[in-house]
Amino acid sequence: MSAESNPRMHAGNGLEGISIGPSEIGLVDGENGQLIYRGHDAEVLVRENCFEEVAYLLWTGRLPNEAERQELRDTIFAAMRHVSDDQSILNTLNPEAIPMDSVRSAISAWGATRHLDEGGTLADAQAALGAIAGSVALLGARRAGVTPGEIKADDSVARAYLRVMNGAEPTDAQVGALDAYLVLTAEHGMNASTFTGRVIVSTASDIGSGLVGAIGALKGKLHGGAPSHVSSMIDEIGTPENAEPWLRDKIEKKERLMGFGHRVYKTYDPRARALGEVAERLGENDERLALARHVETTALELLHEYKPDQRLYTNVEYYAAAVLETIKLDPGLYTPTFAVSRTAGWTAHMLEQIQYPRLIRPQVDYVGPMPS
């Protein structure tokens, strides 16, 4: 049978519909538009819990009490401060480099300080979250040419991250918006970067190596790079009057509209819904948000017109861009900030893989020529 007649034989099939086994960490319900973290609805968590509490939930299966939350913050902050004290990590944070390359190098340097031949523990996962948060925040300060701010004992992770990055006190609204973004993007099932991390630790490698691989996977625009492309799209459209002709032209040229459609969700992405609410609170009476809302409505109408048989809806990247713009985050740091958030989910999956060791080794259907 040829590759053309059997879609299972195509590498382009992307392993869609193939499970690598059971997991207790996250459920992405694409049909019903629901995202579950360890039995908790992510849309409820984002209203009631901060990012570090959600990270603790992903790692341990339960939310922390107040003492555990403070202990976790202390651990994360110690790891964030360590970045600025370790010259081997600091040397990787080149403001002129592609940001995700700098972050990948920083975590590689951090991994070397853990001296792990294989595996990792909850303590390593917590330190990893602090290391990547500290690395991206310091990279942001270097890119902006500002003196990094100091972490305070009563900070949340989101507040400490913004203060270090901007060298100034963030507003409560900015902290709340970033925290919501971090919660809603912390975990999303067996996506490409999570799969990469699990494959790496399944070989009996270590968490640091798994993180380096996951960051490399997230760098790609089809996975982690979309929010900045959404911002560029809104920039190009420019005015409400230009939205329909611009979008229609892209669809007729069979070009992808960034921020629409999802591999799993066949209804409105629940993360987009929650982040849209955050954006509304932040950007009330904001012309940019009004334009984004108009572009979304127009795009959904046109996608239904041109592709009525496809279930294409707004995805998380669309309103992630709106939220990250509103807190005035450097667009070059959109994907690195996504990596900070997703480190919670990545490391939870790696710890689970370590607990139930089994080498992930899929097969491929050979369709090349045979010897004559």
C-alpha cells in the first residue's frame, strides 16, 4: 500500500489520535472546550489560585496550604536569585541573541549545576521553575537596558518576575494579568514540547536535559511563537475597515490566520475565553482591544463562510497576545514567558515519566524502496 493511500504512513500525520499511555496531570477536552488540571477546571483555578499554587497542584496532585505556598515561593525565589549569582548562567543571557536561544542555553547551564546523571525530584522541578523565571526576567532587563528589580519576600512569582524584568514596581492589574496568563498556559496535555520532555527523560536522562529539549520544541512558531504573530497581524490590519479585506485576502491565499484554529479544540478555546475576560478588564475603552475584538468577529465569520466544514475557533494565542501587550511585555519575550509558565507542566510530566519508567520508542512505517 502506498503512503498516499494510507494516511497512517505519513510523517505529516503527526501521531494524531495516538496515546502514549495514561496520565493524571491534565485533560484537554477538545469537544467540550474544557481544560482540567488534576481534577480542577482551569477556568476556576485562574479565578481562585495564583500560578505557584497551580504549579504545586500539577506537581503533587493537591493545592498547597498557606505555609506550603510560602515555602514554595521561597524556593522559587532562591532559584531566581541564583541566576544572577551564577556567571555561567548569566553569560548565556545575550540580549542580542534570539531570546529562546538564550533561554535554552541558560537552562542548559543551570542543568549542569544540578549534577544529575538521570531523573530528578520535586525539588529539581521547583528549582527549574525559579531558574527559568529568573533567566527570562534578567534577559528582559538586559534587553530593556534597565537595572533588574529586587525580589521581595511577600511577592508572588508574577510580581517578582515583572519587577526583576522592568526594574520598577508593577501595577496590581499587570500582576493579575500575567498571573492569569501563567495559570492558563501552565499545562496542556501531550503537546509537542511536553512530549519532547517526556521522551528525553524516558531514556533515563535528567530533567535539565528534558527542559532544554522542551524549550527547543516550544521555539517553533507552530507551537510557542504564535502570540507575537497575532500582534503582528493586528498591526498589519491597522483599522476596523481593513479587517475584512485583509483577512479575506489571507484566507483566499490559503494562508493561516494566527490565533484561530487548534489541533485539539473543536470549539472555543477555554483559555482564550478566560484571557479575553482578563484583556477586557485591563483594556476597557482601549482602541487596540476594540480592534482585536472586531478582527476576531470578522475572522470567525469569514472562516465559517470559506470553511463551513471545519470547526475553527479562537485559540489561546489570540488573547494571550492582547494580555501580554497590555502589560507591556517585550514581544520578543512572549514565547520565553510561555516557557516559564509551561515549565510547571513540563516538569510535572517529567516527574510522572520518571515514576513510571518506560522508554518511549514509537515506530514508523517504512514506505521507501526495497533492495532489488
